[in-house]
Amino acid sequence: MLKKTAGFIALAAIAASICFAARAHAEAPKTETITLAGGCFWGVEAVFQHTKGVIDATSGYAGGKPQTATYEQVSSGNTGHAEVVQVTYDPKQITLDKLLDVYFTVAHNPTQLNFQGPDHGTQYRSAVFYSTPEQQKIVAEKIATLKSPAPIVTTLEPLEKFYAAENYHQNYAAENPYQPYILMHDAPKVTNLLKKFPELYIK
């Protein structure tokens, strides 16, 4: 009798753990990612770190070969890579279309060809690296709706691989708020996010 009771208790415990795991899995938010290039990744990362619905923003490189995905090599402008930020977000909280609004109007200037502010070279180009045909379609439609006196130079490029940047580049603006470059070029972007999209801004 004791053996049977113990067996029932063990089965009940296993069933409970399976139900808990299934419930936790069901409750976990389904996330999506989009990879965006818009000049120095410090500022782009900072903007999306303050955007509601964004789960993670990671600085990195895309567009070139894996063996050239280091800051020193990418900085030469000869590797094909762009400095990018891979944005992971919860589509139930923010849509890709709304993220693109932030990207095009706050995070960078899409009319500057191969430069942003003081940073020049193809590694600072305006580009969206898409991973699905649906993303490509949404981005293309967004670009078509943009109104600007100057041409939009943002390119659409398939994402072959994302390479995370070195650790010292991650969370750079938050950890170095008084660095002169951050104060001059990146902090104003975060302020602009609050002004243009107060409903999306988080501290």
C-alpha cells in the first residue's frame, strides 16, 4: 500500500511540474528581432533601450564576413559590415511598423548617405537587415510612406548573420553618460524619443 501511495505522489508531482512548465512556456512573450544600421551603434542602442516593448538591444555588425567582424576591422570601412543594433521586441507591446517610426525619425537620419553626424564610411550607412520576406515588405512599405525633402538612402539587405560587438560597446551610452560623444550626439536622440513618442518612452 505504501509503495502504491508513493507512486501516486511521484506521478502527481511529475504531472504538476509538467503543467507548471507548460504554463510558464505559454506565458513567456513571443519575441521578434529586427537588425538596424544607422550610424554609431551606441546611440541607436540607447534609443531602443528606452523604447517600450523592446526586450533587448544589442550592438553588433552585419553585412560582411565573419572573420572581419571586429571593431578595428569594421572601422576601416572595407569589410562590408555596418555597425548595427539587433532589436528584440514583444510584438504584443510594439509593432515593427512603430519601431520603424522610431528608427527613421529618432534613431538616425535616413537621408545621409554612408555617414551619420561626424561618423563617415559605409560602416555607418543607413540599412535595415531583414530576416523574413514579411519584414522586407513592411520596411519597403514604410520607406515608401516617408516624406522628406531629401532622398531616403536606407538600403534593405538580407540578414545573413549578426555578430555581437565587443563587450565594451554594449550598453555604452548608459554606462558612459558623460562621455563627450554621448552627450553631444546620442543623449539628444533619447530626449527626442521622449518628445516625439512619449507613449513609447521608458526610463
